[in-house]
Amino acid sequence: MNKSQIDLSVTIAGVRFRNPVIAASGTFGYGREYAGIIDVSALGGICTKGLTLNPRTGNAGLRLHETPAGLMNSIGLENPGIAAFLEKELPNLRALGPMVIANLSGSTVEEYAEGAVLLNTSSVDMIELNISCPNVKAGGMTFGLDPEAASSVVRPVRKAAPNKPLMVKLSPNAPDLAAVARACVDAGADALSLVNTFKALALDINARKPVFDNISAGLSGPAIKPIALRMVWELYDTVKVPIVGMGGISNTKDALEFLMAGAMAIEVGSATFAHPPAMIEIINGIAGYMESRKFSRLEEISIRGNRAW
Ligand SMILES: Cc1cc2nc3c(=O)[nH]c(=O)nc-3n(C[C@H](O)[C@H](O)[C@H](O)COP(=O)(O)O)c2cc1C
């Protein structure tokens, strides 16, 4: 087995990624921000920052706070709005080469659906429906905590964007994640991605108040990896759709663990902030692992049995 015989590609809901490494939403801008820093064209895919129908300025106050093994954020879905994204960012993002996934968010079901209509006729390859953002007061994660609330948004978005594969991004904060996952699939999700950030708290002991204006914020990074991995493992037994795993993936070993646990692809978020070439190193590292094991196809990494998605 040599490197030229190794096939890193993966097809999820009809979308063919050249490799399973995708930049996670909110951590890679719209691609151009990293274009001079790493070889962006080598990535399998890029997820956009969470997009909403109308522009959002995001949250006031501090937005990022480091913890010993992670990162807390309270960005609040700052974005230019879908129409501006389609006009100003998408042509350039498309030209970079990787598959383009639009991360769609909203405050109401109607707003989600109207956003989906705009994306449906665009050139994005896939929609990642974000029902898991913990940093907005209305919408976001509130839809992802409960099975009925989840289907109330997945169903209309599915209808509004019949041309686009639909991946739903789940919240690890859901009391019954399996029930939410099943509800999303029943409502038309073609794939699931998980996890978004964990709701967390940091206090400033000198100011004697919460660090974030919103009090809580979303925790990501190495601290959450074992929990996210367990969730991917369990969902593999729960639903029969492709799973894209993420949460604290920082290096090849982390990525391989998610692929072994049943994820068909992975997303990398916080690690890119600390070490921008992380995703490139992970792509090369996965190929190196496959070569050493004499694997020619990506799905051979899984220890969960093969499924013909
Ligand atoms: C600064 C920041 C902004 C984020 N913005 C979004 C977002 O707009 N939409 C979304 O679905 N997830 C967002 N996320 C969550 C990430 O995409 C990812 O699910 C999470 O950080 C876990 O992966 P990681 O540990 O590799 O960072 C954001 C995360 C961070 C750190």
C-alpha cells in the first residue's frame, strides 16, 4: 500500500468530500481569512459561520475566554445575513475548492425557513442546520433541546430547501440526545453533526461577576472531546444516517477516534485558533495511519461495522 492507493474521499448525503476533514462553523470565517495561512484547498469542506436571514451584530461584552483545556465563546451569531453572504462571500468561498456547507440559524421557525429558501437556489453544497447555538436568547439551542421543537424546525427547512442535502447540528445540552436525533431524522435530516458547544460558566473573582454578559457561554476544545466522542458512539447505534463528529479534535489521534466511533467525517474548530495547520496535519496523519494499517478506503478505520450510506 502506498499513498497513491489510499482513498480519503467520503460521500455524505450525495456530497463527495475529497477527505473527511471539515472546518467547523464559526472557527474558519468564510475561508478567505485563512487562505494566506494554510492550503485551504486541501480541506474536505468548509462550514460557514452561522448565517441568519438578517444581519446580526452578535453579543455585547467579552466574547472569548480561555479555560485550561478549552475555549468559551459567546459570539452570538454575528454575520452579515444570508443575502450578503451569497453575494459577497460565496463566490470566493466556492473558488477555494473544498465543499461548502452553509450553517443556517434563526430565531423563529419562519426565519429559518426563509433562510433555507435563499440557500436552496444558491451554489452551497449542503446546509448544516444549527439548532444548537447556546449563545442567543431566542431560537438556536432552544430548538435542539427537545424532540418536538427540533422537528418543528427541521420539517419546514427540509421543505424549504428540497435541492440541498440537510445535516442537522445537535446540541450536547439536550437532556435526551437520542430522542432529538431520531426526531430530526424523522423530520427529514439526511445527516447529523455533533457536537455544538456545551453550556458553561466562568466567573471573574475580582469583579465578582460572570465573565460573559450573557452569564453562560459555549465550551469547546480538548475538555469536551471524550464526552463528544461518547455521544457520537451512542448515536451511531441510534440513527441510520451519516454522522459528522466534532468536539475537541486537535490532532490525528483525536480525529481517528471519531472515525473509529462511527463518524463518517469530522469537523475541527477550536484547534485551528491555537494551531492553524491542525487540519492539514490531520489530513496527512489520517493518510499515514491508513498506509501503516494497509487500509485503502476511509471506512476501514471504523470499528463500528460498515454501513453503505
Ligand atoms: C468562536 C466560535 C464560534 C462558533 N460559532 C458557531 C456557529 O456560528 N454555528 C455553529 O453551529 N457552531 C459554532 N461554533 C461551534 C463549533 O462549530 C463546534 O461545534 C464546537 O466548537 C466544538 O468543536 P471544537 O471543540 O473543535 O471547537 C463555534 C465555536 C467557536 C469556538
